[in-house]
Amino acid sequence: MLYQRSSALFDEAQKYIPGGVNSPVRAFKSVGGVPVFMKSAKGAYMTDADDKVYIDYINSWGPAILGHTHPEVLAAIQKQAEKGFSFGTPTELETEIAKLIVENVPNIDQIRMVSSGTEACMSAIRLARGYTGRDKIIKFEGCYHGHSDSFLIKAGSGAATFGNPNSPGVTAGTAKDTLLARYNDFEQVEDLFRLNQGEIAAVIIEPVAGNMGCVLPENNFLQKLRTICDENKTLLIFDEVMTGFRLAFGGAQEIFNVKADLVTYGKVIGGGMPVGAFAGRNEIMDALAPKGAVYQAGTLSGNPLAMRAGLTTLELIKNDPDFYPRINKAAETLDFEIGKILNSKNIPHRINRKGSMMSVFFHVNSVSNFDEAAMANHSLFNNFFHQLLANGIYLPPSGYETWFISNAIQEKEIDKTLEVIRKFEYS
Ligand code: PMP
């Protein structure tokens, strides 16, 4: 029987861990069925507790851009572990990775390391508020910036998947400072600025959204946000937790040629270890403790194992001039060929893709905001997901998530994936 051991492990896990998982999307609640428990991963593949092997299109939700357990990253972590894995003091390694990033990413002078994307976004907002002396922020429906209180208002990712985008436990006082606009709807942003003049500290956005499925900015949306933020002395925050070092080394700032005032990172920057970061110009970053008054700290921030994994990953990417063309090409092939197959089966769909981030919406119309993503046929997605899973293709378990293509996904894996999709039965 498929997933037999995973099923037993899930039963056991539910006794001790809320819902049996340490992060909600893992529970397969929206697609149904038993979450697959993995025991190892290498390159493009993951192996589950029943020894079934999958081609992985989640890649730890983005970090494993080189594929899993890359030999050079593994060796670097092992070597570092022998020297110690947490000092709680500054290390040379932290400056090394900060320098590499600051010198190669547009428009940032300083970077502060934290341990998750949530921390990065939460801290960036606090800094923006402290720097501007204002309280309100604008976020977009369907964007996810981690689970800190200010962001759990019409949030994407698991919050959208499970129908609780506005979480209980977030106080009305906090919620009132988070203003909402529709992604790609600049008029709504203008209205919010008009109604809250002089009060908006920051606009935070996923420059390519990945948490309502993959949704791209349209009609110079990012450029327009830049302009209105400048006009109102509001900080523009790009949440590049997904897009950073994935769309390009310089992330969405480089691809769209729009400068953000603060940028948050996570995922790829830690090479699979728990890392997040936020960065910006000197005048803003200098407001942070210990130099400035805005407080932020972390016992394990800049952890040497995490820094070593991140640094090695970033160096491998940076020293390979074909890296981005290669993963983008693999994603482009998947995009094109999956589209052809679904067309031949007369299945209405839209594939949204930027570089190596993509998702398939079973929807007749284009998807450029959360409402449109919600209109897609999610039960058909669930069916698609399960047929692929049973045949060894591991997609994100929700139509509100993005597929992440890794460098380990090559012709062989693409061919196998397409072969499985050709057999997809639409009922
Ligand atoms: N921002 C974005 C764009 C994300 O996709 C995520 C996580 N998927 C986060 C922030 C939060 O990161 P973490 O889960 O590491 O806290």
C-alpha cells in the first residue's frame, strides 16, 4: 500500500505535535490524504518513509535551489561543525557572507542576519516604523510575509489554503495598522495613501508573489509603488524571501530594475539551514541596535553552520555564469510542455511563471491577484496533485503555492514529469 509507513508516522505525530506537523501546509489538509514523511533527499529526489522516490518540485519551499544535499554544501557544513556550531559571538564568517551579498546585490549597504523569513519581515517592519515614526503599513491580499501579527491579515500560503487568512490571536489594535490592497491594483494603493496621509511607514510586497500561487507584477506595478512611496516618504519593502537569489543573484530588484528601501531574504540565503536576513541603505540600517534605537536581536542569528551553508550555496551560484539561464530554461520547458499537454486534454489552465518559480492554475482567465487565484479550480488541482504524487512527482500540496525548480532538475527529470502528466486523467 502507498504511504503505509507515512500513515503510521502521521498517526503517531498527531499525538505529540499539533496537527502532526511543525508547519501547517505540510499536513496535506487542503489536498487531503496522508502527508508523506520524507527520510532523505539528494539532488532532484526525495525518498519517503516507505522508500518511494519522488522528483521534488518544492525543494524545501525554495531553499534547495542547488538540489538537495549538494556535496560541496554538505562538505562545508561538516567542516564547519568540527570547529563549533554556535558561539554567540561575532565571527569572520558573518562578515564574509554579508560582504558577498552587499557587493553583489543592488542598492543595499548593510545586512542583518536572523533565523527565518518571518523574523526578517517582522524586523524590517519595525525598522521602517522606527525610522519613519509612523505606524501603518500596506500589504497586499494573498501575500505572505511570515506569521508575525501584522501580516496575518488576508495572508497567503497556508493561511489562505486553510481559510484563516485573518488569524485569531491577532489583536484589533495590530490589525488596524495593516492596510490592505489588491495585488496589481494601483488605484487601491493610491486611495490608501490619500486616506492615510503622513501615516504610512511602509509598503511591503512580494515583488513576484509566490504565496497565492505564482503571481507576477503587471503594468509597471512595482515602479508605480516606488514612485508613490517616494512622494509620501514611505519605505518600499521588497520581501525577497522567495525571489532573492532565485530570480537573479540581485533578486527582483535586479530583474525589474526597481530599488527597494529595505529587502528581506530567507530560503536560498541559508542554503537549507534556518536563515533569514534584512538589508538596506546605511541611513536606514544605522537606526538598528546597537548603533540605533530600533531593537532587534537573536541568540542563533549568524549561526556558523547556517552561514557556512548559505555562503557556500551563494558562492556556487555566483561562480556559475550559466546557473540562472539553466534553471530558468528547465522551468520554461516545463511551462511550455505542461501547457501543451493540458491543451491537448482540453483542460482550462493558466501557467504563471517568472524564472524558476511557477504554478499551474486550473482557470480559464489570467490570474493576477488573490481573488483570481481563489477562482481557480482547486479541487482539480488536488486531483492533479494526487495523481502526480502517486507517480513519484512531488508538487506543493496546495494550489496557492509555487513550484520551485532546482538546478538538479534536468532533462531526465523533466521527461519523467511530462510522461506522468500525459497520463493525467481528468474526471
Ligand atoms: N516571506 C515570504 C515571501 C515567504 O514565502 C515566507 C515563507 N514561505 C516568509 C516570508 C516567511 O518565512 P519563514 O517561513 O522562514 O518564516
